[in-house]
Amino acid sequence: MNKLGLLGKQISYSFSNTYFKKKFEDLNITDTTYENFDLNDISEFPLIFKNNPEVKGLNVTIPYKEQVIPFLDKLDKKAKKIGAVNTIRITKKGKLIGSNTDYYGFKKSIESYLKPHHKHALILGTGGASKAIAYALKKLKIKFKYVSRSPKNDQTISYDTLMSEGLGKYKLIINCSPVGTFPNVDDSPNIPYNDITSEHLLFDLIYNPEETTFLRKGKVQKATILNGYNMLVNQAEKSWKIWNL
């Protein structure tokens, strides 16, 4: 019996677990299971393999997409460039190979919605997921800035600056922060929502709730809105291919 799973923290709500269990049922796959590995700290990571030698692959979610890297034997080219991992494949020789399918999932789910005026983007948050989004935006030739509470470089602006200066040329806004995730569904990133227009495209990596407060506020301003569901489906299918190489 092969075992796959999700590495994360407080992940009982997990999309991946539900998605893969249904996939296995639909395809009548009976030799593979999928389960959550909910760790309090990344130092517990090696115990997964000690206690579950049949594990052949893992997805990785918040907050371990960067923290897991030192435990891996190798990163593929894209994961190395991105600096974050959301998929791990265990080879027949027991080597742990890190990949990133987040960028693929995002790029595939947003491409058909992009218009010529979407030349500048804001990425809300600076965690592991935001790095994959940044990589995808580079591939799409869209310039971007990160938005953070504590900017560390000139590629990042603060929420306070954004509130005072407005959105200006930024017609694509991607929420990579966990703000607005269940159960804190009334929360939303602190941005000037009144500046949003019908030319704006708002993308939220969150999928639970289906329509976050961030997206709802954008919709009121006539923006096009997308949640993270299709991104997750796309990246999950890409992970499945990697595990079955």
C-alpha cells in the first residue's frame, strides 16, 4: 500500500485530502491512501517517514513550504528558482526531491482572465506561496510588488503606504496571505478597496470560504474575481504526475 499526504499545520480543513480521496474513489485506485500530517514544528518532519515507511509523496502547505527545504536531498530547477516547495517525491532509493506546482496551478488558472491592461500586480503577503506567484508573474511578463506589514527591500511596499498612495497602475491584486481564511471569514487585507474598478482582477489563493471578504469587496467595485479552487485542482494534478514519474 502506497501512502501520500499533506504536510502542514492545523490542516483539518484540507482541500488536498478531500480531493485525492475522491480521485481514488472515482478511478478505483485501491493501493494508495492520502492523509494529513499535521506537525506543530518542522523538526518533527523526519518522524513522518520513520512512522510511515510506505509514504511515497507529500504535498506541503503553510507554514512549511520554505522550512522543509533543508530536510530535502534535492530541489528541481523550478523549486530552486522559486525558493519554496509544495510537492515532495520520494524516489525508490529513498531520496526526497522537492518540486513546486503552485506556480503552474496559478498560471494555468489565471491566464485566460488576463487583459492587456494587467501589466502591474500586487502580491499581498511574502510567504512561500507568494514566491511561486512571483515566479508565475515573471513568466507572464507582469511586473509586481509585494505588500507586507514590514517591507525588507524595494520590491516590497507596506500596507500603510498602499493605503495612503492608492492602487494606481496596479490592476491585478493577488492575496497570498491567510487573511480571510475560515474561520476568520470577516477579515480582509488592509488595502484601499475604493480604488478598485471594473478593470481590476482580484485573485485569492484562499478557497474556503469560496468568496472571501477580499473578493466580495472587489466584486462590489465591479472587479473580476477568482478564488484559489482551480489553482488547487491544477497543482494537485501536477503533483499526481510528479509522484507517478
